Amino acid sequence: MSFEAPVSLRTVLQDVATSGITLIVDEGSEPDGYDAWQSTIWGGSGGGTGISVPLGVSLQEQLVAVADQIQEIVIEELWYSGHSASWPECPIHGGHPLKPVIAGPDAMWECPSDHTKLFMIGELPQEPPGAP
């Protein structure tokens, strides 16, 4: 039996669109005995990575868990394609990726250096800040 991808995964995939990387999500499932929706994500490198979306937790907790897993996949795919492997890159400092965190009622991308909350997960700008 298959299940539609959770809203948390669909939301994080909106951010992935800013990376230029295409990911393919296999039909997911909810195996007996697990409190998680599970699937395999495929990238251009040909590799598939399993992801797990926890069920029975808040949407914010799901978003952070999914963003953390998808971020690793995107970074690997960027590295494989010869691009900067910092995604999403911190627009303040550059050179390091943002970190998914819960900030009050929201799930956000945060700078790990100074803890500035920059973007809601799912709302990364299509153009980097300051781009022409």
C-alpha cells in the first residue's frame, strides 16, 4: 500500500528547487510497526537514499527532520555535480549551509554561526539575496 508524500516533504522539496538539483521521490509507504512515512529519494548521481518522515509529531518537527535529511542528499548531489556543496548557503557569511531548526511556532533555516533565523522552511528565495 502506498501513501501520498507528507506535506512536510512537499514543503522541503519547494526549497530544493532553489538548488538546481532534481530529486525523484519513490512512492512512499508506512510499514507496520513504524510511526513514519518512508521513501527513497533518487538524485542525478544515480544513488538512492532512504528518508523517514516521523508521524505523530508537530508539522514543525516533521519539517526540521525532513529538511535535515533532504539537506544531506542535496549537498551530496551538488558535490557530485561539481557545484558548491553548501546548501542552502548562508547569505550572511557564505561558505556554510543553514541549519533547519524550530523557532517558536515556525520551522526555519538558521545560520549556525550566529543563530540568525533567515527563512521559513519551504520559503527559500529562488534568487540568492543580493542577486541581480
